[in-house]
Amino acid sequence: MNCQHKKLLFIALAVFTFAAAVPAQNRTTFSDQAVDFTFEIPDDKWKVVGKAPVSLVYTTANDGDLEIRKLSLAANRPLGELMKVEEERLQFLRGFVAGKDENFSGAMRGSVYNYEFVSSGRGKAGRFYYLRDGDTVYVLRFTAYADKLRALRTQTDMMARTFQIKK
């Protein structure tokens, strides 16, 4: 076996070893008769804790909390109006700092609102996805300790990207 073959064998072995070490994520689909939407849950650490409104936690509420609300807003009105109302309510949180708004698209299109605040002396953050379907806006409200929410960003984005109205 020449040196080139040994290198390829080593690389293949390394890739196989690292791939086996990555924990498999068990994606499940959230669906309930009481709601008109579904979305993918990327990890079994997310547990449904409420159904009116739909609420999930990631291990504990401080590690990750999701609440889904359904709001009305005329289709010809900008999402920014709802986001502004939300910001006015949130600005009374201790240490509140508004973040940037972002456009967002997945199965549904919308916007994302980010913010930070302090709770019990520790930095927390919120990432709210506003997803529009005509005159209805679904708000996926994620909150957690700031470092935890940053670590869960891929999962929160995936949940929002797969959020869709039942057909």
C-alpha cells in the first residue's frame, strides 16, 4: 500500500469515526387537531408543555422556550406594525435592548425580531418569528438565556422554516 492509499484510508476512517460520534437528531413533526399548523421539531429535548397557546421547552424554560400565537393583521398592513407593538410591550423588561429585524423565508415568509434583556441578573434573549398567511400572522416566540438561544439558532430557524398551514 503506497502513501497515497494510506492517506485516503486514514481520511475515510476519520470521516466515519466523526460521523458516528455525531448524535443522531430525531426530527418529529408537531401536529395537533386543535391547531391549523405543523412544523418540524429537530431534537427530542423539545417537549410540548402547553396546547393553548402551543408551548414547548428545550430541557427547561430557561434553556429554551417557544410559544406560538396566532394574530390578525390585514394583508395590506406591514408586519412592522405588529413588531412595533411587541417592542413597545417588551421595552419595559429590565435591561431591554432591541436587536435588528431580519426578513425570513421558509415554507412561509415573514420577519424576525431579536432582543435582549436581563432576568435574575443573567442575560436573556428573544427571537420572534412573524410568519404571514394572508390576514393571519403566526408568531413563534423563542426566549432563553442569551448563550443558549445563540446555540439553538439553527434549531429555531429550522422550526420556523418548516412551519406551515395544514392542507
